[in-house]
Amino acid sequence: MSSYPPPPPQYQPQPNQVNPQAYPPPYGQPQIQQQSNVVVISQPGVPRGTGNCPHCGIGFVKTNYTLLGFLILLIFFPIGIICCLLMTEKRCSHCGAKY
């Protein structure tokens, strides 16, 4: 069986010369990376969630009828409906903020 001929002299690696692009740098040495500019625009301190609360962004704003509005509804029935609807309290289910 015949063996392959040796490679030409220009392809034989030199013992002290290493191509720096051929191998990654050893562990622990910083790698040279291309820098890119990334701009993130957001309001600081405001978490982004799935809710509709303008204060926290996480909870949902629920409408609750006040006790006084409910009593006016019962006592002054036909006109009390309007008073009850006007005397509502909107509150967040997460942070409890009133609107």
C-alpha cells in the first residue's frame, strides 16, 4: 500500500508561527468583538405588563360602586340610577390606585 506524498513546503506549518485567525483565543483572554450601537427608549421606572392600569401597567382597572351611590339608588330609584353611575370608584386590581 502506498502512502500519500508529503505536502509542499509552503503548506507545512512553522513551529513558532500561529495564524491568530485560525484558532479562537484561549479561555480567559478577552475576545475582540465588533461594537454595535443599540438605543433603547423607554420610560424609567414603569414596568410594562399586560394590564390597563396607567400607574403600574400590570393590573386591570375595575369599576366599583360606592356604598353611598348604592343607597341613593335604592332610596331615589328612578333618579338614583344616574347618581349611582356617577358615584363610581375606579381602582387597580394590582396596585390599588384610585382613579
